[in-house]
Amino acid sequence: MDNYGGIVKLLLSLNLLDSKQILHAERIRSKLSTPVPLLNVLKDLNVISDETIRKAMLDRGSCIRIGDLLVELGYLSESDLTAAFNIQKEKEKDLKIGEILIKYNFIEEKLFNRILSIQLGFPLIDVNVSVVDKKQFKRIPLRVAMEYNFVPILTDDDSQLVAFSDPLDKNSINVARKCLGPDFRFAIGEKKALHDTIKLLANLQSGQKINVDTKTVVGIANSILLSALKSDASDVHIEPFVDRLQIRFREDGVLRHYKDYSPEIIPALTSRIKIMCEADIAEKRRHQGGRILFEYDEGKIDVRVSFYVTVHGEKIVMRLLKQKKELVDIHSIGMAPNILSKFLEDAVYQPSGVLLVTGPTGSGKTSTVYSCINHIKNPQISIITAEEPVEYVMDGISQCSIDPKINLTFEETLRHIVRQDPDVIFIGEIRDFASAEMAMQSALTGHKVLTTFHTEDSIGALIRLLNMNIAPFLISSTIVSVLAQRLLRRVCPSCATEMKLTPQQLKRLGCNPSDLYGATFTKGRGCDECKQTGYRGRVGVFELLILNELVRDAVLQQKTSHEIRQLSIEHSGLVTLLEDGLLKAANGITSVDELLRCLPKLSIPRPLIEIRRLSGE
């Protein structure tokens, strides 16, 4: 019982656990290939939860130290805790152990706050302007709120709730009691979120209206775009709310909060962006779209803008389409050796037929297609493209940028492409029956067609074409391959640390520990290089379907996606997206969390040794 840990002992004493449950969890833990805390096994078995632990600690007033709690819950190793204590002893004597754990990237602040809320029994609040009790906030001098970092929170009853970045700081507590009275409940908020919220509330409370003139709005619009370019963001989300204008950037496929502005700037900024993209500034009741050619010091960028009407104003999403100059070599896009060899021989080098590259928006489809075009380009063949817009400007091929405003549509362009005596045709995207049929008909007449498609996986592309009423014989006779892909975030090499999979992760993957023999899984601890995210850059994950005779017959017979997938796995060496991702995670390139976040689990992955054999690694 001495090895169980303080929390398990506490739960036993409160009869929230019994000895049979603990013995059962111990038996399961003893069979795991990677050691995990007993508490984690009990949570995975749904015997206990964080809420159970929080209530137990609150009822008994338990004083388990935060470091010991993190270790017992499995979020920190004993060696990391010892290292943090050594840092405190040698050079950070003025900092608390929690501050050291966050400062030196042993643990993320959000996770630390969540465990602190369990330890203290205080609720964890996602602090923003909308949750602040503005009436009570007016009782706090702005300088005091900024210095001591606390705000009153709205509640459903008459009780007072106050969020602190450090709820154990006696100075902050005493100041809060002087401003708000002695009776309030404690809550925990993230330090930066509290600081940003107080700063915005201070601007709103000052009563000084922002001088929203043309110069101000132009500067804000330009600064948002320039900051997005500097952050290498793919999209900018400008979202109006009742008390703020929220700006977020999509970086490496994930949205990140950038900045909040006062709500009074919403109409002027919306009008400015409409002027930039030549949209109708008088129309505020209907959704609109537009395009900006934004020029800056390093060149210019094509920005596609979408205006979406909401109850608080128009939400704006801007997609940044950089004209990429550096093409990725096809051998460097991240395909495993056997998959790349099969892709080149059975798809790219084929003289005719349709090569489909599928995946969601922003999954790198166009980059893959252009790496194929660059690989086969030579003076003996004619290559023509129809894109919206042209993302890569390439010498030696004829590129057309679609512009629906002048009726230069895909349908119109494709009719003229076939009269240009092309050998290879690149259609930016299959969007409807007309473009799909045109691609198939072009392949039937001996052309090689490369195009992109929005589907979940490779088999889904065939099913979706059938649902678009494309004749099964046309699909079967023209499509030579379907390449499905995703972009996963790379683990930051500067702060990567080896990790062991939890039982919950194994369960979600559908794997046994023995299936993953030889794997080295990693995660990023977070550092300045990766902006504390643990990730830097992205890597491609691929699923290649080659249509052999068995698959073609299955399409003709209109079999289900499950049947075609099983057929492809058994007879054409298909490695699924999840399997390819698992291989990259096992090599320490990406994380298991990324696989679970991004990849469809349409079948149980095979053992890692089998995936390595099929992939040629």
C-alpha cells in the first residue's frame, strides 16, 4: 500500500476505491510493456475521474504537494521533478516549484493549472472578456488589476468568484479582499489570458473611444496580414463578438489566438477589408467573397477572403495563398521507399489515365501534384494547367488561373485545354460532375490527367465519384491511382523527449504493446524555437491506392468502401493513412496525439513490423 501514492490512499480512506479494484488495476499494469502510474490505469478503467479526485481532496483538505501530484498522475517523471528542485536550489530560489516547471518547459501552463485545480479544489476558468463580472471589475483600480493579475468572474448565483493566476499568492489575495470584500471563492486562470483580458477591459473602461479613422484601420488591417505572413500562417480568422473582436491565425494546421481588439473597430475594419477585396461595403446581410493582391516588402501574396454574416457582425476568414517558388522534390515529400517506388512506376510514369490526389483543405495536395509535374517535365511533352489560383509559377509549362468574374471557369477552360494538344493536364480541383467527367473523358482520349479531390481517404474518392453519377466503367477504366494525404505537425527537434504510450492511447489506436515493438515515440516539451507548442513544421502522411484488376472489378460491381479497402489491403499492398502515420510516429517524426487528432481510423492498423516491411523501411 505504501507504493500506491497519496491520492490512492486518500480515495481508499473515503471508500471511493476498494482493494479489489486496486488489485485488478495492478494486474493490468503488470502486463503493460511500458510502466504507467496506477492512478492512470484506474482512470482508464473509468473507476475514478479527475472530478472524483478533486472532491476527495477538497473534502479532506489534503495537502499532497503539487510535484508529487503531477508524478502520481503520470504527467511528470521523478527525474524531472528532481531536476526542477535542483534548479530551484541552485539558481531560482525566489520561484515556486510550479513556476520553475512552467518556465523550464517541464510541463505546459494549461496542464499545470488543471492539476493545480485538482489539488486545491478550485475551478479552472478559461478567462476572456465575456466571463468577467464587469460591474465588480469597476471596483478594482486598473493599476492594481494589472499588477496582481486577478479578475472577478460572472456566476449563476449571488456568490463572488475571483480568478487568480496564482491563487496561493497572499499579496494578490489580500489586495483582492480589499477591493472586492472578504467573501469570495477562488478560481484559477492562465496568466497571459488574465493579462490580455485586463488590458482590453482597461481600454474599454477608460471611456476613450478609439480614433477609428482611415489611417488607423488601414494600419490594423495591414498589421494583421503582415503578422500572419511573419508567423507563416495559412489562414486568418477575424471573429466579432459582443465585447471584442478576436483574431486567430492557423499555423501548422491549428488555430492560435493572436490578439483581441475593442468591438467598436468591427464596422470600420470590416469595411476596410471589403474595400481591399472589392466586395460590396453596403451589403451586410448576405455572405460575400473576394480577393486581395497584398503587396509587402518581400513581394506580394494572393489572399482569398470570405465574409460570413453572424449575429455580432461579419466573420472574416482570409486564406493566404503564397505563390511558392521552391518546389518540393518528389523524393523529399515524405513517402516511404516502397510506396514512392510504386507511386512513380504505377501512377506518375503511366502515359495516360487519371491520377487523383485527395485530402481536406490545406493538406498539401497541390504541392504533391506539382512535385509530380516537375519530376516528369521535359521538352518533349506539353503540360497545361487550370488552377484557382496558380500557386507555383513553373517555367516550361502553360498555366491558367481561373477567374469566374470574367466567366473564365473550370468548365470553359477544360473545353479549350483539349484543343491545345496537351500530353499532361493538371486540373486544380474536381468540384462537380462536369469537371469530373471532363477529366475522365480526357484520360479516355489518351491524355494524362492530374487533379485533386476532397475526400477522407483513397477509397472515399472512388465512392464519391460514383455518388456524383460518374459511370462505374468510366472510373474503372480511367483512374490509375488515388493518393490520399494529410499534413501532421512535426515534433520539435529542439525539445523532443522520448515518451511511452498510455493505455488510453493504445486503446484509441487499436494496438497492443507487442504490435509496436521497436518504436521510439516522442513528444515536444515546448521551447522558444516552437513557441512552446512542442511542434515545428509539418510532415506528409500518405495512403496510395493503385487500381489493379481486382479493385477495378470491385468498382464495376459497386462494392462497399469497406470491401474495396479490404481487397486493396490484401491484394495491392495498401498502407492506410493511420498505418503510415503510425510508422512516422514510431520513428519520432510526429506524435501519437497528432495521429489521433488528424487521421481517420477506418481499420485496425497492422503490427509495426508488417507496416515497415510493406513500406520498405
